[in-house]
Amino acid sequence: MIKLATLSRASVYPGSLSKRFQYADDGERQYVVKTAKFSTRQKTRIHLLSDTSGNDYGFVALSISSFDQSYNRPSIVIDYIFTSHQYRGRKFPELDNTTVFEYLFEFTLRSALSLQEIVPLRFIALQPAHDRLAAYYQRIGFSFIDTSGWMFMKL
């Protein structure tokens, strides 16, 4: 059974979290370590997708930002959305026949919409880890609003 669990600040150890996954390159591993360090400082919250057999599929790290002094872009921020290398592109029946990325993104969207009922949230924001990802994010509804490199999806 695959399930999503929110990791507490006390349970996140950058070295041990990074050992749970397989990577395409060392840059990915370093970014996982960096994200875990942010989590220990309560700058992001990590939601880990794993199963009862001890397999870790990926995670999404989320935070909140307004992006500017005028508070025109209150956003839930995808600090990092990561799928372990061996699971990329695979659809899982346990995840309603979606990929790990799709499942984690849907969780983020549901969370943002739920939070929007409580606070004035307007966007989901992310900064693509690679330039080649920008086109993918545009296909699912994100766009660049300015030249900052951040992409936004209006809720």
C-alpha cells in the first residue's frame, strides 16, 4: 500500500533522506539534501510518498510565500517535487493509475484549494529545477509572470 506521510521537522535528517532515493545525477541528490535542511529549519514541509515495504517513491516539499511587498501573489510554493529515478514515468494502480509526479502534484493542488478556503491564496508557484521542465509545467497550466524565473498557476 502506497501512502503519503508528512514528515515532522524532527524526523528529517538530510543524509538519511537522501539515501532513500535513486538519482539521475549528483545535482538531484544535493538538492534533496538542501530541501531536507530547509525542512529542519521549518522553511518547507516534506510530504513523502512511500509504501509499507519500505520503498520511497518521491516527495513534495511545500511552503508559503507572498513574493512581493504588495501581497499580490500569495502562493503555495512547490519547493521541490521529486520522483526517485527508478519510478519516473511509471503509472501505479495504487495511485489511481497516475505517476508519482502526478499524484504529488494533485496532492499539492488539493491542499492549495483547501487552504484557499481559509486564507487568501491565489497561486501555486514553482521554480523549474531545469530549463527543460518549463515547457512541461506550461503544459499543465503554469506560466511565467515576470523575469524572476518563477512560474505560477492561478487557483
